[in-house]
Amino acid sequence: MLERFKERQLTIDELLEAYKQMRDETVEKEAGKTKSGLTKEQEPYFNKFMEVYEERGEEAELKEWSVDVHQYFEAR
């Protein structure tokens, strides 16, 4: 029984760590930055470029394009 408790405790710790990571990502996203380092408004363009180029492009270049496209639409 003690062994099962230890296994379960590890699972709870892993669960808490996953919740903490999700919370940190949410806080970061609400602060205006996403995992890619772009704003949440620029992120959709980056995701589409990644999808279209199937990750063959340089990530830095795709981020640059995403910012440019977002700025273009903001200026209109």
C-alpha cells in the first residue's frame, strides 16, 4: 500500500508541475508574449508561416515576416 501511495504522490507532483507550467504560459501570454516571443497578435501569422513552410524556413526569418505582416495590417 505504501508503494502505491508513493507512485500516486509522484503522479500528483507531476500534475502540479504541469499545472504550474500551464499557469506560467498563460501569464506570459497575457503579458503579451507567446512561446515564439511574438505578441499574441503576431503569433497567428507565425503559425501560418510555419504550417505553410512546414518548418523548412528559418524560424527567425518567419518571425520577422510575421511582424511585418502584422504591421502592414495594423497600418491599414
